[in-house]
Amino acid sequence: MEAFEILWQTSFWVAAIRIASPLIFATMGELICERAGVLNLGIEGIMTAGAFAGWITVYAGGDLWTGVLVAALTGAAFGLLHGVLTVPLGLSQHVTGIGITLLATSLTYFTYRVALPEVTSPPKIEPFQPWAIPGLSEIPLVGPALFNQTPLTYLAYVVVAVVAWMLYRTPAGIAVRAVGENPAAVEAQGISVTMIRIGAVMAGSALMAIGGAFLTMSAFNSFFFEMINGRGWICIALVVFGSWRPGKALVGAILFAAFDAYQVRLQQVTGGVIPYQIFLMMPYVLSILALIAVARRATYPKALMVPYQKGER
């Protein structure tokens, strides 16, 4: 009974939305990449680089929003590298993505050690503070969860709406979806498939990096190694779970975050009787089951992971 009551606690849903926020950014970024036909397995490393870039900018004296901008530019730079290697050069998207993850992670850790050689514990910054939206934040249960969060969480809401609007209501979005389905048809219209795909990967990677920056500038107040902790790989699964649609992917991110927040509270309820590793495993097991149930019916972009060279049919 006590385990069921957790679901009606305001603190539980506040934590779930907070945990979901970096997943939302990164999932929307991966969705944009894959809609354009490019699988970005560099997401884990890009999130790590974004987390560090945003944090070190603020630690060096920049304001928080400048840190977000620097994180986004860092992600876009890695996205440009990934895009150049996979789109015009046609290299394996799997191998290149894993290489980007290794490169971004290694460069981040190296830069950290060079910039802070004598530091034994991660320095702290002043992170974003929660902003309560008057009126809305007072709604029982839902209000504190949705409308008493940090500015980056509100930005995550906006990103979902913008991505959905862009993909389905703008010429640029139609072009992105088209190169992920039939790049030859796009080229026939005189539009550069290469530029659209590279641009989509850069934009998506910028969002991934902001997702990483959320952890150091909103959820926590410092950077530490391994803080991404597999969130990037979860976001790739969430794109499939959401059938490459922003709204469904948003629901998937919130569900996974709710599972994660729930297992933490279940550990407290059981009082250590059950090994904590069982609870840590729960969100991932439930996500795999949900992915299996949904993925078989999902309609993926037809040109996903398919290299394209100008003039090919």
C-alpha cells in the first residue's frame, strides 16, 4: 500500500519531471538526426561534452545562459564532425557515432584535468533555481511538478513544441523528413541532401549538449565523471519508443523518469530487504519491455542509416 501511495506524492512527480528534462532535450536532438536519416550514436559523448562546457563556462565567470549557449555550440561542433564523416564521406554511422562518443568523452576528461589539475573534488557553481509560475504552480499535484521547475525544464517543454511544429508545419521540417524517407526525391527538387542532413545533425547535437548541460547547471551544481551514466543510450531507445514522433517520445521520457524516481523511493520503503541493484535495474527492464511492445509497430524513416551520394537513384 505504501508503495502505491508514492504515485500520489507531489515530490515524486517533481522528481520525475526533473529527471525527464535532460532526456527530453537529448531525445528531441536524436529524433531530428534520425528523421534526417542519420543515426547519431555520439549522443553519450556529446552530452558529456555539453555538461562540461556549460559548467566550466559558468565556473569561469560566465552567466548561466551563456553556459547553455556554449554547451549548444560545443554539441553543434561535434555534430558537424559527425555529419561530415557520415553524410558526404559516407562512413559507417555506427562506427563514427561510437568514435564521436569516445572522442568527446576523452577530450572532456582531458580538458577537465588540464583546466583543474589540483582539484580533488568538483568545484560548485550557482545553478538555475526553480521558477514558480503564479497560479499554475498552485494546482494540486500537477502544479508543483510542471510549473515549479527551473528555466531549463520550461525550455524543454518549448523545445518539444518547436520540434513538432518545425517537422510538420514548416518547409524546413518537411525537407528534413523527406531526406530521411526519399533523399533522391529531395535532390530532384534542387535541394541539397548533404546540407539538410548535416544541418539536422548539428541542430540535434546542440540539443543533446543542452541536455547534458542541464545536469551540471540545473539538476546538480558541478561536473563529475560518468555523470551522463547511459542517458544517451536511453534517449536512442526513446526515439524508437516514440515512433520518431516528438509527442510520443516526450511521453516515453516522462515514463522512464517516473520509473527511475519510483525505484529510488521503493528502496526507502523496503528498508534494504531487497538488494538495491534490483531497483536500479527496474527502469531499464521496464523500458526494454515497453520498447519491445512498441518497436514492432513503429514506422522508421526509410533512409535511416542509408548513405546517399548526389546523382544516385
